[in-house]
Amino acid sequence: MNVHDSARMADVMAPLGYALTEDAGAADIVLLNTCHIREKAAEKVYSELGRLRRRIEARRRAGGETLLAVAGCVAQAEGPELLARAPFVDLVLGPLTLFRLPEFVAQAHRALAAGACPVAADGGRKGLGLIDTDFPAEPKFDHLPAPGVQGPSAFLSIQEGCDRFCTFCVVPYTRGAEYCRPAADIIAEAEALIAGGAVEITLLGQNVNGWRDADGTRFGDLLRRLAGLPGLKALRYTTSHPREVDDALIAAHGELQVLVPFLHLPVQSGSDRILKAMNRGHTAAHYLDLVARLKAARPGLMVSSDFIVGFPGESEADFAATLEVVERADVIQAFAFKYSPRPGTPAASLPDQVPEAVKEERLARLMARLDARQMAFNQASVGRRFPVLLDRPGRRPGQLVGRSPYMQPVHVMTETARLGELVEVEIEAAHPHSLAGVILEAPPRQDPERACA
């Protein structure tokens, strides 16, 4: 979602003549797009700001001027505190107001032209301290331009915000209430992305499979409409919630060959007691039943998940239940984290906070289990043939990289001209976090599920 938001900020600035640069020291605007989901991510913002400040001030001493902006969920959650800790920041705007970035930048330039920026004690320029973290009445999607060309693999945001209020999560407070884009707008954007060269589309949302249209149309029906678009070869979505997996969505996974046989379905814990304290609204048994039904509908389908260890009150038995779910759900990849108290969330004030050393030890055990499972799945992929979309250059000359239907990076040696092609690859070697293969010259399969045969 943040990668997509960053691209949309570039889109809204393009009409003003701004283009992306990799050199912060030469940029007219440096914009840091941030995540607040865990404490570590938020703290990285401040260390990065300190590093950027030195480069920006060096440019100012040389006669240039650079605006420093912070956007995203840290900006939304910590706006005034952020400006107190980093008074050299010029602009602060939340994820729902990114469409206002051009007028915000214009306001900053007017302030600079009027000499509104005092000098700091160290001789540098103080930040303007402009902030916009309101929740606008109108959806941001109504104000965004058509997305720029994203290449063969494109993101399409269909839903934002969340009404689930898991007790550990800040998303409802930083992204706001759930908003679902109309189906007509989604279809039109998908058609435009395909016309621009996209053959794979990933649907985005904080609770993406909870999408529904004003007429009651649900997510499974939307997938069917998108699957029928000419030119679309692969369809993915993230992030989903177990409570929103209904019969129609399970059937869609069995019926739509363009829908890849892979699903990211976060469970967070294997303990029903912890799941209840998290306000997840499902049990471990319900989660495992969903996975079993999805696999029955689509042979070869595999799942990845999210796990939190050390949630307040988590016992060793609770953690053991999580390890059991990893095995029973046959999880092949996962994001796993230590519980991080987020200010303002109910879980932050719960008793029985788990000691940091215990969280670290449990996370290490969980990661060892997950890494072993991922390596085993990668090794089992050797000899299989996967459709792979070559979407980026590799580190070695003559190497291109794509992803298998299961999100495994796949490296092949081939000419650069094949960048953007969907090719059939036979896997020859497995590594802990990637695969290596050779392109088969037969026409690529358009059915990701057949890769599991």
C-alpha cells in the first residue's frame, strides 16, 4: 500500500514538472512515506530524517533549496510530536490527504518567498512546520489523476481503511474507516493499466476482501469481472481477513484460472484465547477450515500469513498453538513480528505484557520454523515449471528476475529485451529466499494453477 501511495504522490506532482530522482542531495523535494504499524518502523523515520537533514543542508549551503516532507501513517499518528522531534521538517501530511500535496508544496514555496522561515540556532533553516492530517470528507481517490504507467505488474487500490479494530492495530486510527471504491472505477482503472502494458494486477486494501459495492456486490464477483478483462494474465490481492472469506470467494479461487494459486491470509496467532484478546473475530479452527476449503477448491493453492508473538498474556502454550497452525495450514511464507505496543490501541494498556527477552526467543523459534518451511517448499519447486513475469533486472549482467505464482523470486539468465514478458521457467535450483531457472521456449502458460500439476 505504501509503495502504491508513493507512486500516486509522484503522479500528483508530475503535472507541476516534478520527476523522481534517486539523489536526495539534488532533490527539490524529499518526501519520506512512512509506516506506523510497529514501533521499529516508526523509529526508523527519525533516524532517516537525521540522515536526510545533513544532505539537504549541504545543498542549501551550496545555494539550493530542498523541501523536506513526511507523509503516511507516522505523519498521521504523530504529526505534532514529529515536528517537535524534527523541527527542520517542512511538510507533514497523512495518507488520506496525499492528493493535496501539490497545493501544500505551493503553500510552502509562498512561505519561503515571504521569508517565513527563521534561522535555527545552528545556522540552518528551520522547517516550515506545515501539517495536514485531517480526515477529509471526500475520498482521496476522487481527486487523484489516472495512474502513471506501472509496467507489466501493477497495483490497483480498491479499498482503504479498516473497521475491524484489532486491539493491536493502528490502521483504523491512521487510515480511517473502510472506504470501498465503486466497481465501475476499479474496472476502468484496470482496463487503463492493461492498456498501458500491465499483464498482472495486484488489488490492494487494508481489508481487501471485505470490498463491496454500493449495490451489495461482493469481492468474489469483482474478481470475476476483472478476470474477464482481455490481456490480464495474473490477478493477486492483499491483504485479506479470514472473516471476509465467504463461499463466493472460495469458489472464485476454484473457477478463475487467472487468479494465482496463492493467498496471503493473516492469522496472527494460533491460540483462541489470544485471538479473542486481539479481537480478530475468528478461531484457529475457523482459519484452518478456510485454508482447507480453499485448497480443496484450487488444488495446489498455498498460503502465507502474518504472525505476532508476545501479545500481552501469551503463554508458552499459546505460542505452541501458533506453531501448530503454521504446520497445519502448511504456511510456506510469513511475516512474523514481536508484539509492539502502539499508542492509543487497546492492547497497549493490557496487563501481562510479555518480557522483551521472551518475545525475542519466541520470534527466533517461529522464524526458524518458517524459514525451514520456506526452504522446503523452494526445494520442492525444483523441476517444476512456473509462469514467471520478468519484471526487473537482476544483480548480475544478463540476469532478469520475476516471481513465481507463489511470490518466490525467480532468477533467469536471458537478454534484457525480455523484460516485461510472461515466460515459462523450469526451476533448476532453490535458495533460502529465491529460485533459479531456465526459460523454456514454448509459449508461456496463462494458467498459474497449472504450474502445480
